[in-house]
Amino acid sequence: MARGRRARQHRKLLRRDAERAASVVLSTSGLPPPETPDATNRRVALLEAIAAEPDDDAPRLVYADFLLEETGERPRGELIQVQCQLERMSIADPRRSALTARASELDRTHAREWLVDLWDLKLPHTKFGFRRGFVEILSAPFAIASMRASDLLSRAPLLSVLNLTIDGQLDRLELSRPRDVSLLTRATVLSLKGLRAGNTRLGQGPLSRFSGLASIPFERLRALTIAQLRVHDPRELAQLLASESMANLDELRLKLVLGPASIEILDGASCRKLRRLDVGWSAIGDGAITFLATSGLLRHVTDLDLSGTEMTTQGLAELLQGDRLASIERFAIGWNPLDEDAVRLLATWEGGQRLEQLLLRGTPLSEERVAPLLRTPRRQALRSLVF
């Protein structure tokens, strides 16, 4: 019942996005006057289609053709085409470098005119970025995302990649109880990062509460990063990770000093489809490593970063049992007190047939000692050892 109600609310919000997009022409389209009524109507219809299906490239590419062929707005049309192509392209594709350079050139040359309505808001410490041809990236203090959400969405209704910082008291108050969550609910990527961590107690970042985030319906969220913050109450972060909204997360990065509280935080987490998990430098210790190994959170993980977690060889042994890391392709375990037995464990590990990259920087293990032992039939996929 609750899921159906949230779905209806989500559709309503998308319709409102379409209306906003039509009324402001996404603010950043750089519309060159004059334009015929037919062209304006077609533009509005195309923008409504984009707002209604923000994750689909097809409506964007149709709009790009419209800009290139009917309005003469070639730079914006080309940016949409190039960035959509980059989004679908493999990192190793040889065409990627040239396309990235072209997208940067278009951005550098035309961003000022495309972002004029957003700059008029005069928001401090705020930056915007283009993704798939439209303004989707916001880098700003958390308080601005919460207090000025309506202004931002009226000018850039497709904002969804939110890189938010927590610094002063206002940011921390808004984080604990956001006054407007309309922008947060649209996030596909959400990063919450404390500033000036070196000037705070133990260098762990501003003391923060997460109770206000647990009830937000993050329907589209796929990647969550929480970094350089001190957790006021581990139960609040546990509640956030256990919420239904986290069930479809692909990527979770907790760059926090968690210590023994990590088991409480991760126990009950609903994110069972993770492809990337990064708890590096969290000092969680062997107890939490053992919990992770048996929790099911690692079942689909292809990229696992346990650097600086104070994991010993005993903790590594727990991880490598059976098929607990069956999907792993990148495994970072550097800066941990591992001994020579760790080499033997890695060499005789039954699983890990997909492992391509192993990062051991900062451990007592040497490349001369490890490399020969890992050249076994089980490690045929291994392409890179990093010391």
C-alpha cells in the first residue's frame, strides 16, 4: 500500500517537473528568439517527455535532433548527443577521450549562457554540472539543497546527482530535519561529505544526525556516499540503511570512523543488490569483517574496498570461505596488518575466479613474495597487483 502511494506521488512529481520544464524551457536551453508557435509547442512537448522519463536517453536524443535540425541550437544539441553517448560507452572505449574533450569544450564555451537563470539565484558555494545534456549535477552545502529546493527545481527540474557538504550548524540542523525534501527524493547519486574534518574532534568531521533522512522516499537512489562525518547515534544511520529506499542501491561508500558500531549500523541493511561497497579507513576490525562475510551484503559485490579497516589475516580468512566473494573483480585490502599467511590464503582461495585487480599497498607483503604464488589457474583473470 505504502509503495503504491509513493509511486503515485512520484508520478505526480514527474508531471509537475514536466510543467516546470515547459514553462521555463528547462531554463538552460538557450532559446534563441524568435521562435514560431509550432516550434515552441514541439519544444514543450519534447521537454515534457524528458521530464516524464528522466532515466531514458531516447527522449533526450529526439530533443537533440530537434535542436540541431529545427532551431539551429547546435552546441546544446551536440552536448546532449555526446554526453548520452559517453554515458553508454565503456571506460576502455578508444573514442572516449575525444568525446570527453569535446563535451568539456562545449561546456566551457557555452555554460555561462546555459546556466544564467541558475546563477541569478546567487547561491554561495554552489556549482552545477551537465549530465546527458541537461543540468543534473549539483554541488552545494546541504542547507541550500534543503532550503532552496523549490528555486532550484523550478530552474533545473532534472537535478539528480547531489554532492552535498556538511560544515556549519545550519547544514547539520537541515541534515537532521530537512525542511524541503523535494530535491532529495529525485537523487540518483547522493554524496554527504563533511568539510574541515582536520579541525574537528579526532579529525572525523562534523557531528551529524541522520534521523531526518530515514523517512525520505529515495525512489531513484542508486549510489550513496557518506564521508568525513561523526555519527551522533549509530542507530540513526542503521535506520537509514535499513529503509526500503536503500533496497536498490548499487553503490555504498561509508568513509567514516565506525569502529565496533559498524555491526549495529550494517545489521539489517536492506541494500542486498550492492555492486560496490567501500568501507575503507573505517577501522571496523575483524568482528565487523566476519559479520560482513556472513551477512549476504557481499553476494553481488564486484568492487570491495576494505583498506585501512584493521582487518587481520584471520578476518581475511573469514571473507575467503566458500563463495562469499563469488562476484568480486576488484579487491582492496591495503593498509591492514596482514602477515605471510594471507599470501597462502589468497593463493589457495577456491573462489575469486573473476578477480582482476588486487590492491595490497601499505601491507607488509612484498610483490616478489606475492606475485609468484598468485600465478595459479584459479587466478587466471588477475590482471593487476598494486603494492
